[in-house]
Amino acid sequence: MTEAILSSVTTVAEKRGNGFWSLAWQRFRDDRVGLVSLVIVAAFLVVVLLSATGLVAGNWNQEVAIHDAPPDLWGLLKPAAPAVVENAMHQEQVTPTAESIEEWKNIEAMLSATVVDPLADTLQALGADHETVAVVKEKRASLPFGGDRWGRDVLSKTIKGSQTSIIVGLSAALLATLLGTVLGALAGYYGGRIDDALNWFYNVFSAIPYLLLILAVAAVLQQRGVTTVILILGLTGWSGVFRLIRAEYIKHRGREYVQAAHAFGVPNRRILFFHILPNVFHVVLVNISILAVGFIKAEVILSYLGFGVKVDEVSWGSMLNDAQGELILGRWWELVAAGGAMALLVTAFSLLTDAMRDAMDPKIQKAS
Amino acid sequence: MVSENASTSPTLFSIERLSVAFLRRRQSPFTAVREVTFTIREDETVALVGESGSGKSVTALAMMGLLPKYNADIASASRVVYQERNLLRNDDEAWRRLRGADMAMIFQEPMTSLNPVFTVGYQMAEVLRLHKGLSAAAAQARCVELLDEVGLPEPRRALARYPSQLSGGQQQRAMIAMALACTPRLLIADEPTTALDVTVQKQIVELLKTLKARHRMSILFISHDLALVGELADRIIVMRRGEIREEGTTETIFSSPRDRYTQALLQCRPRLDEVPSRLPTIDDFMAEVSAEPQKRLESAEPSPTPSSQGERGDSPPLLEVSQLKKSFFKREGLWRRHEIPAVKGASFTLRRGKTLGVVGESGCGKTTLGLTLLRLHRATGGTVRFDGQDVLSLSDEAFMPYRRRMQIVFQNPYASLNPRFTVGQSLLEPILLHRMAVGRSAATTLALDWLQRVGLDREAFDKYPHEFSGGQRQRIALARALTVEPELLVCDEPVSALDVSVQAQILNLLKDLQAQLGVSYLFISHDLAVVRYLCDAVMVMRDGEVVETGDVDSLYRNPQSVYTRQLLEAVPRGRNQGTA
């Protein structure tokens, strides 16, 4: 299907043939690494879309397998754990789970013992319902990517986690690029006092350590979660784009085509965004891509440290955090799943960025 | 200047059947040089002359082994023979030993040929240490000697300077000194004076002649300017589209050129001593030979005979400028500003339907003057009256109608068109902005009409600027400026970036359009011959000041100031084009 999309774009490019974008696309087509990474990134985006609409990995939060189900690529139903685990870990592996189950039961018992609830009957009924479901539902002994401590499917978690990470990365990148581009354009084009003021603003912003800034923003917003992370990353990450775009505008505002537009009395607004912007847009585009990669990593780090998504959400960072404790117990699969997915996306994204940059800059010639 | 023994001395270099093709992606290879054969004798200056794309630089680069390996394909039958060896078989190491020591090259842009982060002395000493194994002190002493020889004042101090601290002419002298460091047998000079002013050009040419005589070396001089080459070459080779059109001694090339293309090249460049009403173009000469028939603009043929000549000086003044000043301010520290005056008070009058030439060397303020007139720079002082109205004091809104009446065409047609706009978009914008036509379809019709009037096809409308050659782009830029029917057109070096043949076409077009539309030109140029051809009056500028103003004929015949005389003398005249 991807082939079909690609070839249809190709024919369009060949028909139009001479605009900047179609020439860039023609160069991009020749870059095999770029094409492969484009397909990988596109695949991730499709998965994110499917997961966001709930078609895939909607049940990531449910207990679908036994606790710590081992990965098995065939995903076959197997008899419960003891048969699989034979080593010294066996005891320890079972104990913490058993303890926690024990604890839960205790808590349940305490609750039912102490609380007098007018709705108790209904709750009982619901509870009974729940129990029947739980009994009917068969827990799987193994999963393709394994299960976590609570018997949740690591594959679903990874998919849901990539939804969070990618949405955060892309939206924050878009926000930062938008800010950086608009401010950079104004500073570079007008120069003078506007430039001074914006530069001052930029210097102040980039002088504050960004982790502190994030803590501050988080404290002000009084909440954690995806939106907060996007806002924090977007508001702190625009400075690089600002510098680049400002430099581009300084370069372009003296160009003769801009002078010619001035000579006709074309309004500044139009020159800024209609004349010059298309000429620097490839810089913007490449920067969105670079920032997205950086922000995906930043989100992972933030969530890993506990500053990121809420406890009831999942991202690659929180998965890595979960996996950290389990690794000592020999349960490697959650770490590998989250780390592998992130490595694949980030690598593909970076290669895609390089390919885009090469395709859009005709001056770069590759020695073959 | 002709070496007596040039025709008899032994061959130094021979280039045999050199063919170079460049590999292109998704396209067949582009043949840049095809079966080129010539020799360079000892103690001889050979000139390779041709327009851009003629393959002259590629030939030189092939001789130096400097063509990019990944896409340049040199045909296997090609040979470059030096000391009975085919250099094209050389490996990198052999090339390295040869370059600098036996052959050296200087380029068009001295600024970009010198490394900006090293001092001139360091870069020169490097050559000597690498090739001659001199000690640092010995290299230093030799550098001083060399810089002295190329006429750089205060050589010791110049050695400690960075390239950006030298002027263009000084940089080129330093480049020549570096090339001479190991006394090469052959010096290849690729358009060494094209980026320089006429007076500096003359000095460099004189320098090359002296050095050649003193060191008995050969020079391969590459240029697009036949007149310039006539001043120093023993033999001239004319190239076009990768092939040699004609080869001969300088005398024969100038006195009796056999090839049509050579004849055309000689004719199509405006001269100081003769002003035709219309310049011949290459196409006039190549009409029978040319494969694709060029579309000449029938509509724009000069139907009205230059009757305007008779009423010279009678037409009312369109533009009256008095004591116009423009300074730039450089910020130093937080508050202080340093004033750099670019135009120090220019006064002149331009009459309707006339052309005023503004002449001067780079940095004289002529471009700043043009931009300040149009309020593209804010004037520091003085008044500009356009059609009686003081336009500098108007508000931006009130000036808007004058933006329509005063337009500009820039020097570099590669930079003056927005690369992301189609030609159509570029033309439609001013038309719609100034309501030259109502509605989009009427505007499109008008734009197409203008394309036709400047000699372009309707198909150009949907294309992007990069699909056109320099001359065609300049036509587009001209059409764009004319869409709003200006009364004044500032032409800022509109033909300087173009080949001579294309230059002739654009100059003819400018003349035709003036005859049709009655538009006045303020023609800014460093080329005195072009100004002579096109203008009615001339203004000479130097260091931001007007040196001399006058009627074109009298000023050229009888220049009043020393500076004007110097400028006129520096213009290359070729062999027999001089003041005979």
C-alpha cells in the first residue's frame, strides 16, 4: 500500500516536475535509507493513530495474562509458570507477587469490614459480576512481548506508550517551532529594537536550566500529564529554532527579491510570511524533525524521572521506570520492548531528518 | 609584449582530444568539453575565450587535475602531455607534486580562494615549506620578496594581515604571489580580473605581463572578455559549447576572424569609440547555423526612429535630486554609533524619456544612490523631487503611488526573483497590488502580454526562475518592473552578470522599450562602454561624491577630471580597437 502511495506521489512529482518540493522529492526518492526510515516513521504514526482512536491497544490497562508472563513470539497458550521457570529465581519470582496479592486481599477485607456503605449491596452485585468475568476470562500464560507485574500486555503498553511519546514529541516540536519561527522571523526581519528585545528574551530563557524551568511550570500549572509536558517542552525548546530562523531572515531580508518586493510597496506582513517564509521553510521542516526526536527523548527522561505523565498513563519513560525494578528479577522484556521501540523510532526519525536535509539542499552533493 | 620567440619555442603543454562529461542523475551525461586540442609553448600567453558554459574553466581544471572525481568523466582518449608524460594518468601524489611547483592557478574570486582564518603570510609560507622544504625564516624572507615583486605596498605588514583586511586587488596580488612562490612553468589564470574594477584590472594585467617576461613562464589566461585578452595574449583560442571554434594569433583573431562566432563576439560588445544605434547579437551572426531559431521581439522593433535624439534636453525634468546624502551607522559598544558615509551629497537632474548613466568603481556609492532614491534606504539628507513632488518627505501611504511610478531592476537576476514563486506569481503580484488590471484573468492577460514584450514565451508563466538562463531571468525581472508602467526605471548594473552576447540583447531590449514607453532610465554601471552606448548623460562618482557630470559625447571625448580620464584609459580595447 505504501508502494501505491509512493508511486502516486511520484507521478504527481513528475507531472509538476519543477517546483522546489517536487525536485526535493525526486532527490529524496533516490535515498534508500531515507525511504526506509520514512516508511518506519509512517508506520509508527499509523500505529499511533490507531491507538489514539482506540482500535489498537485499548485494553492495555487490563490484566490479560498471568503476572510476569514471559514473552513468546508464538503467543501460544501455555500451562502456568512453574513449568517454565526452573532456576534459582523461581522462589523470588513467585514471592513478591504472592505477597502483593496477599496485601490486596487484606486491604479488601479491611475495607469490607470497616466501612458501612448504603450501596454495599449494589457493590456486592457488581463485585459478583466482576468476579464472574474474572473467572470466565482465561489468563494467558505467555504473550508475544510478555506481560508486566500486573499481567498487562507489554505489546499493548508499548503501543500505548508510543502514542504518548510520539504525540508529546510531535506536538511539543510543532509548538516550539511555531514559536521559534514567528519570533525568529520578526527579530531577523525587523532588526533594531525588536531584535534586541527578542534576543534579550531568548537569552534569559536559555540561561535558566531547563529542568528547573520544568519544575517551576509544573508547579504553576498544578498538574501533571501529557498537556503539561507538551507545554513545558514547547515553551522551553524554541530557542534553537529562533536562532536559526533569525539568521535566515537576516540573510534574506537583504536579498534582491525582497528589495524588489519593497520597491513595489508589498506590505511587510506579506513579505515576512509569503515571500521569505517559503524560502526558509526547509529549515523549519528539518527543525521540526530534529526537535521531535529530541522531545521524544526528553519526554522519556521526564517520565522516567517521574516528572512526566500521570500514573494512570503510560509512556516509554514510565515503562522504563517500571522495568528498572524488574530487571534485577530477570524480567527483561518490558525494558527491551520500550527501549527497542524508542531506539527504532529515534534512529529512523534522525535518518529521515538527514535525508530531508539532503533532499532539500541541492548544494549538498554526495560523493559516490 | 609579444614574445619574439613564442611561435618557435618548444611546446610546454599539449592538450590532445580532451573530452570531459559530467554524470547527472536520471539524465544522460552532459558533455562540457568535446575533443579539445591545443598546445601551450614555453614563454607564451595563450588565452581561452568564451562565454559561460563554453568549457574553458573545465579545460583548465582538467589540466590541473582538479575536476571532481565522483561525477566528472574524462574520456580515455584524452591526453594532457607535460614533459612527455600524460598527466591524466597521474595519481593524487603525483598531482600534488606537480601543482604549485610546475603549474599554479589563480581564480576569479580572490576572497574565497584565500583561507579567511590564516594570515596571508602563513598561507604563502605553507606553499614554500611544502614544496621547497624551506625553514620558517627562509620562507618568511621569500614571502616578503614575492609580495614586493607583485607590488603589494609594505610587504612585511601585509604578511601579518588576514585576507579580509586587504582590498580585492591586493588579495589578487597576494594570490599571484602565492602562485609564483615556486616559480611554476605554467600559470593558469581563470578570469583573474572579472571581480575587480577596471583600473585595478589594468594593474593586474600589467603585473602579469611583467612577471611573465621576468620569469619566462607561460600563462593560460581564461576570460570572457575578448578585448581584455587582446591586451596580453600571444594566441587566442575561442571556445563555444565545449568546442574550439577558432584558434589563431591575437593579430589574426582581431583583424580577420574567420569564424562567425568570433566575429559576433568582437561585434556585440559596446565600444568606446563607436556607438551603433543597435548592437548586433550573436544570433544575428549565427542565424544560419543556430539550431533553435531565437524568437526576436517583432513588436518591440524600434519602429519610431530615434527622433527623440533631436529634442535632447528639451523634455521636462522627471527627477531632480539635490544634495542627497546617505550614511550607514555601525554600532560600537552599547550606545555609540560610527557613521560611514556612502553618498556624500549627490545632485543631478534626469529628464523624461532620457537615460542618465551613473559610473564608478565598486564602493563609490552608486548602488546606494539608486536604492536611496526609491526609499529602499532612508536618506540621511537632501531632497528628491519626482515630477515636482518632494518624495522623501511623504508618508509611506502617500509614497505608495510613487512606488508604482519608480521601479528598479537589479544586477543579479539569480537573486532578484523569488525562487519559490513561479514567473506568473512574480508578475501578478505588482499588477494586483497596484490595480493595473481588474480581476485575475485580466491581470493574467496583462502579465502574459508583458512576457511577450520582453521576448519570452507564454509557457514561461508557469515556470520557476531556476529553469531560465541569466538573460531570460533579467527579461523576467524587467517585465516585472514594467508591469506597473513606471516613469522612472533604476537599472542597477542590469547586464554586469550576463555574457556579452546576452548583454547585447538586453541592452537592445532596454533601448526598444524606452522608445516605445518613453520611460526614463537611471543606468548604474561600472562599464563605461555600455554607458556610452545606452546613455544620454553621464555622472561619474567616486567615494560617494560626484566627480563629473555631463553630456555623454562631450564627457567621453573631453573628460574634465583626472579620475574620469583614468577610468577611460583603463577600459581594455583589444588589439586594433584602440584609439587608432
